[in-house]
Amino acid sequence: MSGVADNETKEMDANEAKNDELLYDPKSDEMDQKWVDTHRATTSGRVSGTGGGGGSGSDATLNCPACLTLLCLDCQRHDIYRTQYRAMFVHNCRIDFTQRLQYKDKQRVKKRKRNQTDRTVEEVTTKADDYYSVFCNVCNTQVAVYDSQEVYHFFGVLASF
């Protein structure tokens, strides 16, 4: 019996030597996938998605375009702007609350008749939304904006599906 154990030990040592020559660990992909699955499972109340991301409900995994740092595991792709994403839970991001950004959005158009004429007057009401810049912790690249509803809006990031 000890001869069988010695053979297994020798085979394991030979495999480890081959892995050292490969300059990578073949088991690292499995360990990385377990880490991602664990972190996705711990984020409760996430923005629901419908696309890829390994069946997790996320549309993509987002990385910083400058240093490739992981920014988000669970996001939803914008319906109109296909290179923009929104998320509630992020990694390696810093919000700059010192500078407030405002985007004026036309909310709705009211039409009313003036006196008894057939002419109508259109009134446009605007709503100003407050946003804050979001930067990558590693390289300080602006990657998103943060809104008053605590949602991150990513743009210009690297998405992997």
C-alpha cells in the first residue's frame, strides 16, 4: 500500500513542477470563479439584469479602462446607451462629494389653451438632478457618476460579458 501512496506523491510533485514551468496555476480560474460567486451572493437587493455574466443576472463585469481594476460585478446595461451601465454595489470606487454635478432633464410638457383662442402654449418644466463624480481608487480615473438615489452610472468602462 505504501508503494501506491509513494507513486501518487511522485505524480503530484511532477505535476507541481510542470505547473511551475507553465507560469500559472490551472486551478486559479476555479478559485476566481468561487470568489466572484461568493461576492455576488452576498450583495442583496441588486439591480436586476437579464443578460450574461454567467447566469448571475448581471449584464456585465465592469473594469477600469486605465488600470483594469475590478469596479463592479453586478450591473444593468442602459436601454438606450449601450456603453453605459448602472449599479448599486461597487468595488474600488471613490465618490467625490466636494463637487456637485447637475444635469437638467426636461420632465414633461404641459399644454394649455390661452384664453379662448385655439393657440396652445407649451410649458416645459425642468428637474435638476444632482450627481457626484466617481473615481477608480487605484488610478483616479473618472468612471461613473453617483446620483441622489444611491445608484452608480458607469460610462467609458471596460465591460466583459
